[in-house]
Amino acid sequence: MAPRKSAMGAWRPVLCSLVWALLTTAKPHTQPQIIPMTLSHTDHLTDGTALHHWLQRAASHGHRLPVILQGESLWITQQLQHWQAALPPQPLYLGPDYLDHCECKTLRAASLLLGQERQCVIFDSRQALDVDALAAASGLVTAGGVFIWLLPPSEQWQQQGAFHQRLLRLLEADSHVWLIQAQRQRTPQLTEPRRQADHHLSSDPDCLSEDQAIAVQRIIRTAQGRARRPLVIQADRGRGKSSALGLAAARLIHLGMAAQQPILVTAPRQAACAEVLAQAQRHLSAAQAELLRYISPDQLLDQLPDAALLLVDEAASLPAAVLQTLLQRYPRVIFASTVHGYEGTGRGFAVRFVDYLNQHAPAWKGISLSTPIRWRDHDPLETLIRQWLLLDAEPHALTTDRALTTPTTLIQETRADVLASDEALLHGLFGLLVQAHYRTTPSDLQQLLADPQCQTTLALSATRQVMGAAVLVQEGPLEPSLAEAVWLGQRRPKGQLLPQSLLFHCGLRHSGQLRYGRIMRVAVATSLRQQGIGLQLLQDIEQRARRQGLDCLGSSFGATDYLLRFWQKAGYCVVRLGLTRDAASGEYAVMVLKPLNSVGHALVQDARRRFLHELPELLNGALQRAEPALLHQLLAVADLPAVSLSSQDRDDLQAFIRGNRDLLLSRGALKRLLLLALKRGADAQACLGLIGAVLQQCDETLLCQRLACSPGKPLSQLLRRQAQVLLAWLEQELQG
């Protein structure tokens, strides 16, 4: 629909010229300008010349222009139509509706577009706010482009809780946003880049920053250097890490590295590494370009083809188990990842994967890229998205807090409105959660502040620095009809993890009737672990849950022997172990429960009994590849059946230990030895090899990989020594 003309139309160019003259001569540090609109209906719409002007200003700075259109849907639609001729070509609309002259996609498609570049993105949040899609969509816009965010009237968001209220407050306070409403607008204050002349300076003519040039050199050095020294490249979006991968691959091909075997590149989706391939092809002939090949992660794991070098782009989006397999299989590999990832991987991935690298590839190297390339430093859109969604939140620097030397720790439940109004506290909390967990997304922040069932408990120092935190959400009871449908596997409603899993996985038909508190997150600052802070948090939550009349507390997390010890020390029982590894963490999901009353106690007993009954049958089946240390932790506290060693068992064990008796012929006696030793608290190191060989019945290849020994006689000798040590320990225990 074309806008109606007004009597003021003839004067518009003159008025716009006067306004822009005032704007461009304003002092750089003046307050944001609120320009009242005239009363005529058409003058509630901002002219396209204004959009053109600000796009030129943003482009001259190498920045992207953030624009907020806030108001009733009809007015927003009219404003977009009014701007149609002034918008950059091929605008992308992300939302539930359809806009003429735009490429239209749903919000869910935003994450699939990462790696692409657009000059204009229109993001529609009038019906619902998808913050994960918002973060991903903002990364598509290149320098000189515009990101237009459509919002409902502020009154609607004010009624939706602390998360929306915080965003409104930040929007109103930020002078870098062009905020346009039906009755007023505030023009943006664009900041000059810090060092405009240095942006393109690089010692490498093919690179756009010195960071990128150094990355290219390090990739080539890693590829040509000694094996088993992987390189990890970390960068924020727009820093040119994918281009560095492609440029380095092209140079290595010119150097002849791919003459015998190709260079392979993998990523969660081919579109995610499109820039790697495109950058390489700019420097290669058609025949040479064939030596750099994309292969999907699934194909890579299935085929494990030979490669001169493996490049893994967006590594943090791949499951940890995939990365670990690739690290073991390929002697020369480059992992590139986004630090403040819009997909919610980032630093949690970095912390966990670095731990694995330190254990299995201690000679690994790392490099970070900080100079932006797709836009300039101080980009207003990047700054805003980081601030709004806390993409760069860091834990508090607790080592500088003198109050930590005192034994007093304040444990308190903190309401969402308090968190939302205290940016320093919120940054410290969310930074801690991001660092402590493998995958954290912007929607986790939204749930923290917007879900009325979500409760946050903090451990604070005397100076209100976050030492630890736990987040709980209440679940259950379910409606009887819904519980029945979940039990039958016919329904999987969003949320309600504990009652759903107990109904469907554990088959406990009555479990939908109970009230649960699920501890979604618990984290303690790295420097303060092993000091009881985590247990204090759980104790405070338990006291409050009892007062609220909950039946059980529980949690579900990626199982490690360390975490299992923590939860078991707090009095929680394992009631379920997932049969497959979690796609994100690469670990088996474990569910723990703690009863708070007699009803909860009966449920936990039923769930525990069923789990322990099924566990032995799973060890050499679905759990055959589970870590023996994890199984040791589970079995050590399990109510194992009473067993004893007969005289025949002892003879069989001696024949295995001292002679050449085959493991298969001794498995029964070894199993009873192992169960008896576990029941009496045998040390993990003495049991790990036998757990894998006897209980899990792993093949020789997997056993050798776990025990770091050669197949055949060396493996047999190792298992015989473990059996000898375990039997001697058990004899001493029985005599004592």
C-alpha cells in the first residue's frame, strides 16, 4: 500500500536538508536526539532519505546500522513500505509473516544461514522473541548494511517480565540505536573507528588484518610441522578465521602438500564453511581446487578417509565425541571455533575441549583473532547484541576479592527482577554459567529472567561477587491424561524433563503425579572449587524445596566420575543412565534424584531398583563404550548382589594370573572377583581394565586404546597383573 500524500509533502526535501545539517554539525558527545513528529498521519513515517543518509554514515565508518521500529503492526508495515526503495537490495525478512520484495524465511532458519552475508536483515519480534535467532541473524549483516528489528509497543513488553523489561531499558539508554516509534524517533550517534588507517594494514597482501596473516602462517606451520600438534583458532564472528583457513589451504596446495592426499574440510553444514572453499578457490586453478574437499562430519566418521590435513570449521558446533575421534584419527588437524558463539557453544566448548587436548595432545597450540574484518571496530550492532544477550559475559575476577579470605559466604535466592536490574551481578552470574557448561545459548539467559518457574540461588562474597550459582526449575505434576500419553510414548511436551523421563524411560507410571525441583545448572568459580560452596548451594535449595512442599529434587547432566562423586556426596541417587552419548557434550546423560518426603522416597526406591536391575545387562550392550571410570563410580555405590569366591573360582583365578589360561575361560571367576571387590570399595585404578574386559566385554582394539598398551601378549599381561593386585587386595580386606 502506498502512503498518502500530505500538504507537507512539498516541503519534505527542505525540512530533511535542515535536519541533516543540524545532525551532521552536532557535537560528537551530545545527548541522543528525540525528534517529535508532526501530527499528520504521513509524517509519522520516516522518509527514505533519512535511511539512505544513515546508511551512508554507517558505511563511511565501516559499521552496520541497527534500527528499531517499535509500535503497532500496521504502522510498522507502512514504514517498511515507505522505505522500500531506500532499502539495500535483496533484503532478508525473518519472521512469521510475508513481506513483499523480501526473501522471507522463518526465525528457525536464522542459524542455518550463518556464514552467509546480507546487506539488509529485517527481524520480526512482534509476536514472539527468539533470542537465539536474533543473535544468529545479526551476524549476517556486513559493513554498510542495516539490521531492522521490529518490536511491539513497549507497553506489551513491560507486561512480559524482567527479561523484556531489561531489553527495553537497554534500548532506551543506548545512543547508538536508531529508535523509531510512531510519535518520536532518536537518531543514532555513530562512533568513529579507533584506528581507521590501520584497518587493512597487514604484512600479507592477501590478508585484511595482521591477526589473519599470523593465523595463515600458523596453519601452514602446523600442517608442515610434527604430527600430533593440533592448532586451535578462536575468534569472534567477522574476524576472518574461515578466510584464513581457505587461504592457508590454497598456499599448502601450491606447496604440494596435497599431492598424495587431499586436504579435507568439515563443518556442521557445508554452508558454514562456504567461505573456506570460496577463499581457496580464488587462489587455485580448477584442477587444484579439487584437492580441497568438503566432507560432512557423518561421512568423515563413517569413512575416516586419509588426508594430508583436516580443517574443522565451527568446531564448537560439533559433538565433543566427534572432535575427540577426529583428534585421535588425524595427525594434522586445525580446529577453528567462535568464542562468543551465537549457537551457544563458544567458551564452554573451549574450556572442556582444552582439557581434553591437554590430556591427549599436550603439544597443541592456540591462537586468537581479535581484529574485525567484515566490519570495523566499535561496530554498534555487534556492541548491542553482546550487551543485550551477554555474549561476552565473564565470571567475576574473584582472585582480587579480599573478602574471599573470610569464611562467610552469603547464600541467597535472587529474584529475576533483581538480576535484570543489576548488570554487574547478571554478567558475573551468566559468565560463570557459560564457563562451567558445555553449551549455553541466549535463550538460557531468557529462561533465567523470564520463566516464572525458574529460581536462582547465588553464593556471594561480601562484595557481591558471584562465587557460585544454582538454577532450579519446578516441574510437575502433570495432568493425568498427559502423564498417560507420555508413559505410552505418544507425547513429549516441552520441558518437564524429570517427570517425562521417569514416565517414559523408567516406566514409572505414577511418577507424573509428583512435584519436582530440577536443578538445571550448578556452577562454582574454578578457583573456589573443592571448598564446599556447591554443597552449600544444594543445601539451601533443599531447605526451600521442603518448605514449598516438593517431593523430590533432581538433575540431569553429562556424566563424569567427578560430577557423580559430587552429587552422590550431596545425597543424590543415580536412577537413570542414558544409552547414547549427548550430541553436545559427548557424555552419557545421567539423572539423579533425592527424596524430600515419604512419597518421594518411595519413588526414588522404585527408580533406583529398576536402574540397578537393568545395569548389568547394559554394560556389554548399549554401555559397552562408556568410560570404565564412570561405571566404577556407579557400581561402587550400587546395591550389588551378594557374591563370594568358591574354591574353584580361586583356582581359576590363579590359573589366569600365573599361567596361560584364556580370559574367556576365566570370565566367570573374574566377574565375581570384580563385583566382590567393588562392593568392598576397591580403588578405581585397580578395576578399570577388568571392568572393560569382563563386564563390558570390549574388543581388544578398544581395550588397548583405553589402557595405552599393545594388543596380544602385552594386553594379557596387563590384565593378569590387575587381577593379581585385585585378588591380593581382596584377600587382605577379607582377613581384616
